[in-house]
Amino acid sequence: MPRAVLIVDDHPIVPQALSAVIEETFPDVRALQASTLRQARAIYQVEPELVACILDLRLPDNGGLEGLVMLRALRPEVGVVVFTGLESEALRRNALDLGASAMVSKTESTDVLLSALDGLMPKPESTAEEPDGEPVTTYSGMILSPRQQQIWQAIADGMSNQEIAQRYRISLNTTKAHVRELLQRLGVRNRTEAATLYLRRGRSRND
């Protein structure tokens, strides 16, 4: 049975649009929809192939991060991307602390959301688009994919987004989405902090 991604959002149009984009980007994935937290819980209980959830924070039967806590407790193995119109660094950090894989603003490019979702997809086989390697755990407890590790090193080497895109033969938009997701997972504000953290990590390994 194909893997499934659940979109929890009560907007009349957004879930349908996201479903189409997700199923086009990930051909082996089914996009499911729920408009309330109650519906989401029901799907969590009966859908064995669920691998990720895109969660709006404003639902008719839930507001804020309570839904995130509830879904993470119900099935911790299912990654949750908080998808919200609210833009707040404090909210983002709270969401990550409570177990969200990422927080994406609805004002951002769809590529950012797809990049966050891609990081939650099981990768049974390596492809030209995604390198071989083992995931690593960052200081903040987030998991980095092999591609994110490559981009982290490239940032530490002082490479621009354009240079990273050329090196790994990916689009500039995809590169930007990977960088945005990487900064979130590292818990840093900018590329300089990411590079500094990379160098500190290297030194600690050598000690």
C-alpha cells in the first residue's frame, strides 16, 4: 500500500491544492485530508502507512500547539510539519521543542514545505537526487538527512546557494528550501551560526 501524508486544515481550498502538489511530487504517496483534530486522530488510528502530517494550528476543535502534542503522543513515529499563517520565532522554537519536524509559514514557497516533507519520507534506495549516507542527530535533537549534511558542510565552506545548487545538480529553489529547513533543524538564525555550529561539531569530534 502506498505511503500516506495527512493534511489537517479546515480551509476549503488549501488541502486540495496541497494534495495535488504532494501527489505530483511524491508519486508513491497518497495525500489524505482532515478538517478537524478529531478527524485527524481517527485517521492516525486506522492508517498504517501514515508517514507524515501537515498540521494547521487553527482548527475548529483545537487552537495552538495542543494538537501537535496530541498527535505526537498518539504516534511518535509520524513526523509533523506545522503549517501556519502565524510567523513567530518563539512559536517555531516551541513547536520544535514539542516534537515538530519543522514549522513552515503559509506565506513561504511551496518548495519549503515540500523540502520539510521530503525529510520525513523513508528513502529505501539512494538516487542521484539524494546521496548515500547515514542520518545524524544535531545538538537540538533534529535528524539531518545525507543531503542536509552536504549542504551544512557547503555552508560552512562559505558557498552561496547558487554554488550549492551547481555542485549537487539541484535547482536553486530546491537549494533554498533545503537551507531553510536545515537552519530550522539546527535551531540557528542564519548561515553564519550554522557554519559556526558545524565547525564546533568538527572540533568536538577531534577532541
